[in-house]
Amino acid sequence: MRKNIVFLLLLAWPLAGLLPAHGQPLENQRFEEVLRAAKAQGKPILLEFYTTWCPPCREMERSVLPDAGVQKALSSFVFARYDNDSEPGWSLNRRFNIRNFPTFIYLDVFGREKDRRLGSYDSTAEMIAALGTALQSAPSSAQESSDPKVLLKELRRASERGEEKAVISLLEKIKILDPKNEKDALAPALYSYAELLRGQRRFSEAAKLQMDLSERFPGSSSAESSAYMVEYTLRLAALDKAAAFYRKQIAAHPKRALDYAYFAEMCATHRFRLAEGFSMIRKALEIEPKSAEHYATLARLYYRKDDLASTVEAMKKAVELDPKEKTYSERLVRYQAELSAVEAQPK
């Protein structure tokens, strides 16, 4: 009997660090470990994807998540939070097709997606109600509906999950039921498909669809949003091509620090793939550990992530390595002033 108890304790021991306190989240845990915790507790899963530079994310963390009622509702879930700018958040971003921050994804105990919420919950009451609804059975499919607005709602869900075949199938039905967008279903459906393509990094296809939508239904709100997004989508397409070029250069010259540094600088300048930018500049620093320029780029990446303390430390290192470079000293003074202002704010 004693041996059996010891054996069971040994089996449970690996999960001990994965069982959060009442309503408290698991932070940046491997997804496999989250699944293990869900199965051990018999609870559904709630994932939150956020960034440190996202104002709605910070507001939720400050005023919604700590609420006692929200904490109680969250205790019915295995709640896991992921910073999109670090691992494993970046990898899971691609797995779950995350395009907005924050995004909340509801999964069953086996990790199958049931629903998702794009954007923050504006109040504690709204989040508590949403958590209660999520514990109920998953919404039924609307694939057989003849109402284009119902089909649009289902299409948006499929788009958010990255299910392109379902999106295309629903889009074809909406085209038949609302060919002129008189029910305001076809234009938003096309916009959602463009968002799906953008999330899959198929930027050229997304931009073409956005331009076609703007020309075809110029008076719709979806057309206005598409027109606004075209420039941004084309810019992402160009950045994606540049990233592919740098990866090719790095593969051909793995010991050349310059290519890693250029890639990282691009990420910092455009707030593009920050997690990859950090990886690249750290590789450059492994090759050239005394490069002030690399530390200046590292500081810019931290600044883009709103990590002012790390920004200042990286910039100090750049100044230390190249004290004659005036721009480094000027940047350090500015970063230190910003950090002091933040630290002076009431908690």
C-alpha cells in the first residue's frame, strides 16, 4: 500500500508546478504542459495572447484580471497567458493564427478550440459573463443556414481559427445569398477572408482582396477598413520578403554578424516579428560581443517591447563600448528620462 502511495505521488509530482492557485494564470508555459494540467484537473482551457506594448492588454491586467469575481470565474479553467514577443508565445501565435491583442481562446480539456474573443473585456462583469457562457456547450454550426448574417458570423469564427476551407465554403454561400451586399454580409465576409490571408502571411493575396473589396463596395464600412489596411498589408508583404532574403543570407553566411544585425534592425524599426528580432541580435552579439551598434539595436528592440529598464541597460552597454558616439549618449539620456518618469508614477 505504501509503495502504491509513493508511486502515485511520483506520478503527480511533475504537475505540481503546473497547478495554479485559485484563478491565477500559468505564464508562458509550454502548451503541452497546459494540456497536462487541464487533463489532471478535468477543466477546460483559456488562453490569453498579449503583448507588453498593447494598451488594452495592460488595462485588462490592471483593472479586470485581478478582480475577485473574475478570479473566481477563472478558477473553473486552466488559464494560461502568453507574451507574443517571446517563446513559446510566438510559436503558439502561428499555431492559433493570432492577429489581434489581446486574444482569448477557449479550448476544451483536450485542447480543441470552442470559441475565441478578439480584443479586451471592457469590464469585470463582461468577462465574468463570457467565462460563464464558455462553460456551456459549444455553439452549433450555422453551415446550413440561409441567413447570410448567420453565415457571416460562422465565417468570422472560422477565419479567427484559421480554417480556410470552411471560410471559402461559407463565402460561396454568402455570395449567392447577398451578391450585392444589400444585407451587409458579403463585404464583411470578404474582409474577414482578407484578414485570414494576412494572418497566414499571404500579404499580396490579402492586399489584392482588400483592393477589390474597396472598389466593388465603395460605400460599405468594410471597404473603408480595407482601404485603410491596404498600405499596411503591402508594407508587411515587403517586410516578409526582406525577412526571407535575410534568412537566405544567414543560411549562406552563418558566421556573418551583419545579416543578423540588419534583420534585427528591420524588426526594431517596424515593430515586426520582435521575438525573431531578439533572436537575431543575440546571434549577432555571439559573433561580435563588443559591438556597440548591436547593443544599440538590442536597446531599440527592448524599447519597442516597452521594457524601459532593459532598454537602458542595453544602451548603457553601447555607450560603454563606444563613448564617442554622440547619438548613443543622447539616446541613453532620453531612455533614462522616460524610465524615471514611469517609475515616478503612482503604482
